[in-house]
Amino acid sequence: MAPGEKIKAKIKKNLPVTGPQAPTIKELMRWYCLNTNTHGCRRIVVSRGRLRRLLWIGFTLTAVALILWQCALLVFSFYTVSVSIKVHFRKLDFPAVTICNINPYKYSAVRHLLADLEQETREALKSLYGFPESRKRREAESWSSVLEGMQPRFSHRIPLLIFDQYEKGKARDFFTGRKRKVDGRIIHKASNVMHIESKQVVGFQLCSNDTSDCATYTFSSGINAIQEWYKLHYMNIMAQVPLEKKINMSYSAEELLVTCFFDGVSCDARNFTLFHHPMHGNCYTFNNRENETILSTSMGGSEYGLQVILYINEEEYNPFLVSSTGAKVIIHRQDEYPFVEDVGTEIETAMVTSIGMHLTESFKLSEPYSQCTEDGSDVPIRNIYNAAYSLQICLHSCFQTKMVEKCGCAQYSQPLPPEANYCNYQQHPNWMYCYYQLHRAFVQEELGCQSVCKEACSFKEWTLTTSLAQWPSVVSEKWLLPVLTWDQGRQINKKLNKTDLAKLLIFYKDLNQRSIMESPANSIEMLLSNFGGQLGLWMSCSVVCVIEIIEVFFIDFFSIIARRQWQKAKEWWARKQATPCPEAPRSPQGQDNPALDIDNDLPTFNSALHLPPALGTQVPGTPPPKYNTLRLERAFSNQLTDTQMLDEL
């Protein structure tokens, strides 16, 4: 490097560097405070006196804290919603109405399939309650009659047991009368606790495939235990019956529907669509999506809704499967699955049930405002129902999928997943134990279905108001029942009575549709405007100041740190690569002053003045020539020459 360039480099190195290229963080902060538009930072540097400087530091930090607090509140308020309710008066579409008989199949059609199960159930009731015999006779003859008359097939798979409070760990078998040891957990279904409170309870035991793990489920009432025990065997039997045969064993539309009116116009079974439910048999949906046009109503009131008379046929009821008489009705959207067991409304016989409706339509905002889903495409659960997404569909689909994964088969009351079969004894002997364990985990939210499934963002809900009245009246049944018997003469061969019939009215109470809509409480523009107001109020700052802060504190700050670390790394690498060598003795330069060293980098004038004098130097014997004197003599000689020339002239 040339001597001039080295001098420039040293001068540049010694001059103070400010701004983003400052060598230290302290210099950078000082430069920022002196040049920023935020007055508080500048006052910290230029204020005189320690007290003023401390006050300005406190004021500035307080302002920054208030800005952060207010901005956090603004961000949280951005994710809140405001709810608006609008009421519209217009012509409304009539919802889909699904009607099911509480009894799924005609008892005369399925009795041959359930004959053995019915026999064992009657014997269990006989041994427990002793009807029609007395209690003393029951103690003496119940067990012998069972053993002589039959070989229990269903109780062998799921034994019915009687538990006594004073004999813990033991139970008496219903059909053998022998006491047996009960291993595993005892789960009381009535209160969901692990101990038995009543003096004598009834239950049954379920075991895993290898019979190493068992659980006994007890009930405070023998009726509940026997109905649950019967239902398990009933599902196992009906799961093996083909669907077409089950449809033929249930009620047809012509049998269930006696009369039909809608909006003052007569209708019949052709306006209803068959829907087969595993636990309710043949159900029929009015105004389904399969219709060409969706029916609507132009007026409110019972005269402009749906009016049907249902034939219940109590004589065909299964005495052990259902204990009530009537029908179930559910009101839903056309593309929605009718969950009859979950939200169905029961209709009594010999009564007219009037159901008035109010329509409410809800619209929720999706993420980031809530965790709802538009159509279920973002939910990792496969929809096994042929219907639109809903929270209930997701939960049931999740449980059925877990059932197939854990137990190897599907539960009978829900639709079948692809490539799966319903559970039965022949293929899955101990599926009931797996089902009960899985259902218990589902209720306790251990399967993860409740955390995965989301609520739908938009849905319709009909608020129902139900009222009852006796029907037909005493004076009208004398002519009404014979007429209905004559109308149904082609379908039934008996005289109708009022306990076989139920009347249903479904209508809009008025045509006011209520819409509940969510909207963001703040928009992006409002949020930015509020941010600017807070910055200007507390720090007299603008967006440019924010950009300046980001540049200084996040770019220049870390740039200084990076440069320091890089310089340290370079020095460390240079020391590592340098090879140590012995220093040669310095040879003296100059003849008279050996302490003087020749330096390629010439000193400046100011630096030369501060050079220390050479130590141990000798005064030269011969003084140097006086150059000034020589220059004067030369000038004097020149002057003499000029004088001589003048004299000659």
C-alpha cells in the first residue's frame, strides 16, 4: 500500500464514526437518540443533569409500556366478533320431517328370530320377580324349571348376575343359581362409580377375547339390566339379517300414514321417502331433498302446515325392546341426517301433538375468530353418513371409525364404514366387551373425538313449541274411528281404536325468520388507525419512526454484533495459521544515530512532534553543514556578480 493511502486509512480510522456504521452499540444508541423524531429519546441524551435524564428515561419507558398494553388490547379486540340479529318476514321453505314408529319391526315378523332370546328373557324375569308365581314358589322352582326346559344360549355368552352387598367379589348366576367369583372391575351404570350402593343389584359380565380382562356392569334396577342385556343380543341377531328382509319386516308407508294434508292440500305416501334406521326400522321423510322442488308455506298457523294421522299398531310391539307406545318425529334440513335417537320428539297415541316452529339461521365466522368449519373438509374424520357435515355426524363417524379399528367390526346402530361389517357373535365373539370399553372412553373424551370435531359455521335450527290434546274426543270417536277403519281396510283387517292412532300437526307459528350473524368487531383499517393513534399519543411517533426503530434495533444492532464476532473469528484464525519464528536483531540504520529506524509509513507532522528522543545516542563529532548559510552565500555571490557588471558599465 502506498504511503499516502496508509495515511488516509489511519486518519479515517481515528476519526469518530456515527450512524449505522458505528463500531459500538453505545455509539449507535447515542446517534439514534440525537437524530430520531421521537422526542423522549432525544431528551434523554441532551438533558443536563442526572435528575432530568432519569425523569425522561422513566417517562419514555412508561410511554412504551402504555403503547404495548394498548396495542395488545387492540389485537385481542380484533379477534372478537359482534353479533347482529336480523328478523325477516318472508315466505319460508318447509323443513324435512322424518317420522318413525318407536317399534322398529312388527313383532309377528321377527318373533321367529327372537324366540330363544325371548324365552331366556322371560325366564330371567321369572327368576328375578317371580311372576306369575309367588316369591316362595319362585325360590323353590325357578332354577329347576330353567335347567329342565332349556339350555341357555345367550346367558352363556353374557351371564346375568345378582350381586349382594354382603358378599363382595361373588355373584349368583340367574340361570344356574350357582355362586361364582367375579373378577375385574365392577361398574355401576346408574351412577358411574366403581362401587355398589344398593343392597342387591343386577348386572352382567363382559370379557375380552382371551378372557383375561373382564368388566361387570351393574344396574340399580333389574328392569334396566334385562333391557340392556336384551338390546345387546337383539343387535347381534338383527346385524345378520339382510337389509331388504328388514325393510319387509318393518312398517310400510301405507301402513304408517293414514291421512296427510299439507298447506290445505291432500298428500299421501308418495310424498314421503323411505329412510331405514337400524334401531327404528322404516322411517319416512316428508319434503326430502330427493323431491323435485322444496315445498314452502305462505302462511303461519296449523292450517298451513303438515297434518298426518299415524297408525301405531300397538299389538305388533316388541315387549322387551320398547316400553313406550307412539312415534318419533325429527325436523331437520333436507341435506341433514335425521338423528332420531338423539333429538327426536316422541308422539303419544290417542293424542294430537301440535308442534309450532320458529326458524333461526346462524352464521359464524371461521378462523381466526372461531374453530368452526365450513363443510368439514378440514376435519380429519371421514364422514360415513350420506349427508352434510354437522358436529353430531363427526362425533358418530369418529366413534364408528374407532370401533372398526379397535374391535374389528362396526356398531349396529350407526352406518357402516367402507369395507366393514356389523358386529356379531360368529365373527367377533367378544365384541360387546370392546364396545362397552370404547363407549366408556368416548364418553370420558379419551378417544380424542371431541377435540378433533368442529362445529359447523352455518346451520339452521327450528325452535319447537309442543302442545298436547286428547284425540279423538269421546263424542267424535264414534264416527271418526269407523271411517278411518274403512279407509285402512285394505291395509289392516281389524277395527281401529284410539290407542292405535296418533295425530301430528307441524307448522310455522309465524313467518319471521331470525338470522344471527357474526361480524368482525374491528377491521384491518380500524386496527391500523388505532395503532397510529396510540403511537402519536404516547410517543409522537409515525409509521416512518416505526420503520426507523426496526432498522436501528433489529438490523444495525445485530449488524454490530455480527461484525464484532466476525472480527474476533478472523483474528483467531490468523493466530491459528501464523507460524512462530525467532525475531532477528534489528540492525541500526544511519551512521551517526543508530537508534533511528526507517519506517515505511512516514509520520505526520503532529505525530512526529510527539516522538520520544532517542536514548543513548552520541553527539556527532562533526556538526552538519549549515545549509541556510550555504544558501545565503550563494545568494551573496550572485549579488556580487551583478555589482561587478554595473561597475564595468
